[in-house]
Amino acid sequence: MDYKAQVTNSILSVLNDELSSAEVYEKLEQPKTQTMGDLAFPAFALAKVLHKAPNQIAADLVAKIDQTSYEKVEAKGAYINFFLDKGQFSNEILTDIIEQGAAYGQNDNGKGGNVPIDMSSPNIAKPISMGHLRSTVIGNSIAKILVKNGYHPIKDNHLGDWGTQFGKLIVAYKKWGNEDDVRKDPINNLVKYYVKFHQEDKEHPELDDEARETFKKLEDGNEEEVYLWKWFRKVSLESFNKIYDKLGVTFDTYNGEAFYNDKMDEGIQILKDKGLLVESQGAQVVKLDKYNLNPALILKSDGATLYITRDIATAIYRDRTYKPAMNLYVVGSEQTYYFQQLKAVLLEMGLPSAENLHHIPFGLITVNGKKLSTRSGRIILLDQVLDDAIELAKKQIEAKNPDLPNKEEVAKEVGVGAIIFGDLKNERTNNIDFVLEDQLKFEGETGPYVQYSHARAESILRKAGTIDFHGADKALDDPAAWETLTSLKEFPAIIESACKDFEPSEVAKYALRLAKAFNKYYAHSKILVEDDQLGARLSLVKAVSIVLKESLNLLGVKAPDAM
Ligand code: ARG
């Protein structure tokens, strides 16, 4: 039940239509301290219409309000303070959460619909970057949040597996490459060849012509080039998959740029038919003045297609295949302008889902103050960052809980969880500097802190053993529990808002709030004592465990039962 709505009704019942329900609802305030109740209505709002002093109005209304479902209602100056019946509130929310379990907050409003999410999308033959990591974990969390809100997401890894650079790579491999080296350490070696190509072509510009011809051969399906390209793609994907496995992220499709190579004609034809494609210095562009954007280059003067040409084909394909309710692209903010252009072109084309295209940008990430760049061939493997985190987690568990049976497993969940949480707790457009040690602390704004709070709840429940509290009265009236109870109540609204904003950080911040409230309660109250509130307290612990676990789950973070 929505308590704001309940209070609104109580006020409306003693008015004569002076205010509408929406007006009352939005005037309700949350008092700063508990001594002034849980919700307050300022009577100033009625002074003009009723021609009375606000204090008098407050007193008059309180005398008429039916107080049975409140602890009390009182006039204080110009305010009417409502004190909710905490026992009733507690009973309702705890019963609800325990009955629904992980489904608490699930929104099946029938809104639904398919939502393709373009996410991760690294480029083959190059190391996956921190940006791709962000796209992976943000996209994965948004997919989970969408499911929770009744949508059907399709996670698509739009691999950068096509383009003129593969002509260069094939030429470089044939000249300087070695099969065994690529098998042993694919990405590093492929990058090495590619970097060498760029050093050499400064003095030997004929290399560029060779690369162009080679790419043409690849496009035309020439056997040798296709064989090499497929091999590069395969070994690259294998190394990406190792990281995805560690992160626990899966994809529904891997339709990279190459997938659209034979699907570009239709988009170009539509642009032509609509008279949108115009010549500019030999190339074909779409003018976007109307959107205050520069023209989008669609075909180069030699007829070659570009990144955007493939993205137009991609959008048409997704539109047709999924009839999407929304189209999401989780890609770094450096491509914001590009996605504005893409959306504008698709709107001009009249693509049905173009209106619902959302670029979901995110900021840069540095690790220990260092930017991870791949341009220069300097590679900091993400894999390494994850392994370091797991190692660090293992040390901490070793120190805190040496007898834990499944240490390896838990260390993975904590280490990887710390990285994911450390990313997702930030508003996604912020730039972040990532200090591994900070993210792995068991105290503070970290994933392990939330995981630890969940494990603490589970440990209490284990200690409670066979005490059956399910049928117990759940009216917990301990004021120390109030913050935890109201936080629990907030969860469905948070999920809805996080979905609307495409913002996993709202869920992460919520989890921190709930964990903090619960730990405060825990420090203050003895839970396992035999009295008439024991069942209610255990119900609270159970509810906290359920909601913390589900919050972490929505972020793609595991919640071990002990750590
Ligand atoms: N591969 C690209 C990159 O690493 C990202 C692709 C994003 N998705 C898209 N449909 N353009 O920059």
C-alpha cells in the first residue's frame, strides 16, 4: 500500500474539494525528524481558500480526521503530522516480501516488449578495453532491470569484426606473422602485427594499397582472406569469452558488423528512394541541418561503406526481427554525436523504432589513475584486473573467515562482484578512477560491504535454525527497525526509476542504503532473544536478505550465503 496515497485520502475526506487529490499528494512532505511524524501536510495551502489562519485550519482538520489506521495524527503549528501505524506497516511489508521472495518488485504491467541492447561490442584482434567492460556490466545490469520491469531484452554483442583494418591485419600477418604465436597469445600478437603495419606503412605507402586490395578480396569472399579473418575472429572471441565467463555475462546474439555486410543495400536504397542521399565532394551524405547536426557520411567516394552504413543495416534488422519497444545502445560518451546522427538518419528514413532509440553513454574509466589505451599497443589486460581482484578477495577471506568451506568460489564472487559494483555504483556518465583496493574493502561504499551484509543476514537465519517464524506476527514496532523497514518498502519504486533512467547506480546506491540501515539495526538490537517480537525480527532479517540478494542480482553481482 502507498502510504502517501493513504494520507492523501485522509485529508481529502475532510475537505470540500478545495484541493484535488494530486494537489494534496504532491504537497505532502517528509518531516526532518521522527518526532514530527512520517508525513506532514502544510495547511498554508488552504489559507487563501478557507480564509483562516493556517494553524487554525490544521487544528480544525485534525479534529475531523479518522485516526484509526494511524498511530496518531496531530496539529503542530501550521502542519498536520501523520504518524503511521508502524506495526501495521511492518506487518504488511514483511509479509509481502517474504511471500514474494525474489519476485518482490517484479513489475508485470503487461507493458513488456522486446528491447535489443547493443552492448560490450569490442573489436576483434584488439584487447577488450575498460570501456567495453563498462558497456558489458552496464548493459548486463540494464537487461536484468528490464526483465524486472516486464520487458524482454535481447543482449547483442555488436562485435567490431569488419572494416578496412582487416585488410591491414591480413597483410601484416602474412608478412610478419606466425601461426603458433597467434595460437598461444592471439590478441597480443595480432596487435603487434597491426602496430608494425602502421610503423612500416609510413615508409612504404604501397602497403596501404595492398591492404585495400586485400580487404576487397575479403569482401568478395576470397578463400584465403576469409579463412584468416574467420580464424582471427574465432581466437579473439575465445579470449573475450574468458572475460565474459569471469564476469558471468552471457549474450543472446553476437551479430557483429560483418553480419550486416550483405544487408546494407536495403538501407541505402531507402535513403535513395526518399531522396535523402545527396552527393558531397564525390561522397554520399545525408544532410541533418534540421537536427543541427553535420551531414552523415554514408558512402565514401569509392563506394566503400562505413561504420554508420552498417549501423543503419543493424537498425533495420533489429526493427524487423524484434519490433522493439526500445532500442538501446550502451556505448561510451565519446560516440554521443555519432548516435545523434544515427538516430537522425533513422528518423528521416521513417524507421518505426527510431523514436525509441536511446544511446546510453557512460564516462571514462581509469585504473589507479592510468588510462588504459590500446592505440600504442600498451595493453593492460582486463583479465589481469579481475584476477588481481579475486586474489585480493581471497586474502581478505583468509584473514576474516579461514574456515569457510568454499573459499575459492566465494573469492571469485567477491572479487568480481567488487569490480562490477565499483563500476555500477557511479552514475554512469561520470568518469571514474578505479582503485582496486578501495573497491574490495568490506566497509564503505563497496560491493563486498553489501555482500557481507547479506551474508550476515543469512548467518543469523542459520543460527535461528528451526525456529519457524513464517506464521509469526510481523508487526515490529522497534523504532530502530524503522529505517530498514522504509528502505525495504522503497525497492519497487527504485527498480522502476532505474529502468526509466537506464541507471543501475540507483539500484547500487539503494543496496548500500539498505545494507547500512540493516547494519545499524543489527548493532542496536538483539535479534535472537526469545520474546514476542522474535518472529517479527527474523522476518525482517529474512526480508533484508531477499532484497539485498535481489538488488545485487540486478547488478549482476553474486550474493554468497557466507563469506
Ligand atoms: N565496436 C565499437 C567500438 O569499440 C562499438 C560498437 C557500438 N555499437 C554500435 N552499434 N555502433 O567502438
